[in-house]
Amino acid sequence: SARGAASMIAEAITTARSCGASGEIVVRADSAFYTKTVITTCWRRDVRFSVTTRIDAKIRTACDSISDDQWLDIKYPRAVFDEDQQRWISDAQIAETVYTAFAGTRHAVTARLIVRRIRRDDPTQIPGQEELVPTYRYHAVFTDSPFTLVQAESQHRGPAIIEQVNADLIAGPLAHLPSRRFSANDAWLTCAAIAHNLTRTAGHLAAGPQAGARPATIRTRIINVAARIAHRARTIHLHLPEHWPWQTAFDNLFTAVQATPG
């Protein structure tokens, strides 16, 4: 919620400057904070803003007005998870245009509208019969950032990596904290972070699709596995399911873990 956001931002800016921050300050906010008061507060405090916008009719018209030769291909150093399409995105295009927010009011602000677009995939499309007019999903950022297009877009997207980690933790061990005692919850948080890092490491060692999968997917595919333990000739045998689709991933992980350091 954007309620009280203006005073919170003003306090954060004052705190940052009192701690010695003397460089360019850019307030990065999600679409819930795309409001007149937030942007006005940034201007009054002499800081820059970078705010995600909702894709309404006016924003979509501005996005569609960008010509094809203005789009710049980018490749993410780390894939970004797309919640709508439920998949990892590693390639996209970015461009920018000039946009006036809150037009027709005394709070009208003209600044940069940085747009990232991702092509929509059609799972029913037959190879060799591509669509004549491709469709895209847009992600727009309203900003007065002084940085270049690539820098400004990357800086705004940076917190999304942390947000994804938080989402993964909340979907797992941090769905709730087990105790009313701070020390117990502190220990739980430490264990949750260790488990998250180990799960992500397991995904990378398993390779293939698991390298970019979310922790919940990794747990389902190669950790929470139904198996039968058998003892034979003083050795332990683990019988895994036949025709298991994630056998290769599990073998990769097992081989990597059992490898002798050297």
C-alpha cells in the first residue's frame, strides 16, 4: 500500500543523507507507489525516482508508439522469473520514450518512460509457421534517472532478484516463524537461508532445467523423491522409480556430490 509512503520516503532520504550519502539518490518503487505524492516528494527532496507503472491504456499506447528500430536487445546476466508466464526469462528488449504522468492535473510530470518487452510464446505454434504479428508483454518504468537506458533499466530491475529470493523463502520455510522468541526465530532464519543456498546449489549441480528452477521445483523433482532402501552384501542400495523423468538431473547431482575434491 502507498499509504504513508511520502513521509516514509522523506524520512529515508533524510536518514541516508545524515549517514553521509552525498551521491545521486534514486528512489526505486513498485507500481503501488506510482502516485502523485511519491513523485512530488522525490522532487521536493531533490532526489531521482524510478517507479514501476501499471500498464493501463495510456501506458500501453505509449509503449506501442515506440518504433521497432528503437528497441535494444538485452540478455540478463541472471534470468528473471516471470510470474505471469511462470517461467524464467533471459532475453528481452528495452527502449524509452517521453511520457507525461498525471496529465491534466497540477501534478503533471514529464519524464522518461523506460519499457522492457518480452515476446509472448504461443505453445500451440507449429515450427516454421511463426505468427505474422508478434505480441509482447510490457514492463514500464517512469523515471527521471540521469543514467543511460541500459543502466537505468538494470538498476531498477536489480531489486527483483532479491524479491524473488524473498518470494522463494516465503513459499518455503519462512511461510511462518515458529516462535514468539526472537532468538528462536533468528536461528530458524539462519537455517532457512542455509537450506535455500543448498537447494539452489543442488539445482546448479543437477544442471539442465534445474539450474534455473525455483527451490520448490527442485525440492519436488530431485529432493522429495519416493525410493526404497535395500540392504544387500553389507551395502545400502537405493531403488528409485523406473522411467523417472528427472533421473539425469539426480545422477548429475549425485555424481557431483560424490566427486573427490581435487
